Amino acid sequence: MARPLALTLGEPAGIGPDITFATWRRRAELELTPFYLLADPAFVARRAERIAPDLSIAVVEPAGAWAAFQTALPVVDIGVPVSAEPGQPDQSSAPAALAAIRRAVADVHAGAAGAIVTNPVAKNVLYRSGFPEPGHTEYLGKLAEEQTGIAAQPVMMLWSPELAVVPVTIHLPLKDVITKLTAELVVETGRIVARDLRERFDIARPRLAIAGLNPHAGEEGALGDEDLTVVRPAVERLKAEGIDARGPLPADSLFHEAARASYDVALAMYHDQALIPIKTLAFNHAVNVTLGLPFVRTSPDHGTAFDIAGSGRADPTSLIAALQLAARLSTRARSARVARRA
């Protein structure tokens, strides 16, 4: 039998529980792969009483999620009590969010879950608790290395049917991008993207469009030499390895409809260069996918929305897309493992 998906709580004061309830309600209509929520069951019951009083909850272990899913939302107890109210993170928020992520990684590593889907966290809440990682993506890489003993370089990809983008540098102040952007980082990111698009997205020869850092990709050095000294050499190395890569390309003409038809993924040099176009094209249904990990991880491409948490108004569209993509990718990964063993 296929394994259920592990869905983390995220920031408990945010909309993660709300969109989880709304998604579970549509399980039959959408033919969703069963999932279980990693959370404090008492907290889940309190939030459900507030916005979904008729919701049934089943406290289970992962193995029981499949059977429970059709009649109740399966909840796996993370062992951390949660006291946060909607829109009001408290001292329980960070420990609960992190415990759910750790348990999800342990479950997928043990074979109890087929993939991980993460509800949104609030980075500022995690930072106040002493959390040392830049974000979700980097923390998952650390946990993967702890589980396997093999170093992982997680790569964030934002995916939608309209566009897939990868920021080569992620959560950095813009002033630090130039010092952190290296040819080696571009090359390693391109390798991971090409490999995972082949193995998980079943694209035989992925086409990578690589944006320049500077306006007009530097105008041959007139607007900065980074595209000549960093990006172009990286593209040439990728091409020498047999990867279909083009660039550096001017970012301002990379995302219109005709341009998008010419590639499978665009690699951008910094966070907003990647996220502005995909949030413009696919704000409600884009999915955050972490490449470079030994397991499948997806997430909604939005934040915690404290202002509407607990109101029942949160839109579950991106979470639904994340669950559907996780199911698709984990099925593909499982088939590939079976084929290799054969």
C-alpha cells in the first residue's frame, strides 16, 4: 500500500490548521492521497471547535492514517502541548512547529510516510526562540544529514503549471548577494535541479534558463562584471556536463509567455528575482518544492496570515496543490526505487 503523507502543523497561531481542515473536507472531491497532521491533538480539537465544529479527529500513528482518513482527520501526537491562540504566537509556537518538522523527517526516513508537506512557519517566531537556521529549507537539509549521515544541499524551487523558478541565493539581504553568489554555487544548484527534474518530475532532458544578476545580464560588463565572471562560466560548466543550460539571460525578458515556453525551470540569482514572477502568475496555487533532499518535501507558497487565522476564511488552494504534487513526486520516486531494485 502507498504510504500516507506527513503534514506538519507549521506555526500554530497561523492558518496552517485552518487550511488543513478545509483541505481534508475536500478529500473525496479531490481524490487526495491520505495524509496525517503532526500536531498536539488537544490544540487541533480546540481550533476545530472554533471554525469546524463538525470535524472528526482520529489520534493515530502513521500506520493508521490511511484507514482513518476517510472518516476523520488523522492526527499524530508530537508530544508538545500548544497554547497559542489564532494570530497570537506564544512560547509554545516554535517548539511545536519544530517538533512537527523533526517528526516528519523521522517518519519519512523510517518509511512510515511517503513525503513531507509543511504548513507555513513564522521565521521571526523561530528566531526569537533561538532557531539558528535561515529557514525551513535549510533546517530540512540539516535534519536529512542527521538522519542519513550524508550532507545535503537543499535547493528551493517554486513550481506551478505556468512557471518553475529556483533562487540560487535565498534568504539574504540584497547587499550580501554579490559576495555569496559564486560560480560553484550556480553550478551545484544547476546540477541538483537537473537531476531532480529528471528523477522526480520525469523530464528526460530538463532545460535550464539562467538569469543574469545585473540589468540586461550586465551588458557585457557595462552594468557590472558578475555575469561575465560568475554566471557565464557556471553556465559553460553545466553545458560541458551535458546539462541543457542557457544564460546569463536578462531577467526582465525571461518570464513572458513565449520565453517560458522555451525552458522547464528558470534559475534566478536572488530571492525576489525568482519569487516576484511566480507570485504574479500563480499566487494562489504555486508550490514550494525542496530539491536535493533524500525525500520529497513540498509546502504552500504563502505565509502564516496571522490576520485571518482562526476565522475560517483562509484559502487552502496552495496546500491542496502541495499535497497533490507531493503525492505525484513520491509515487514517481517509489517507482524509480522499485525499478532500480529490479
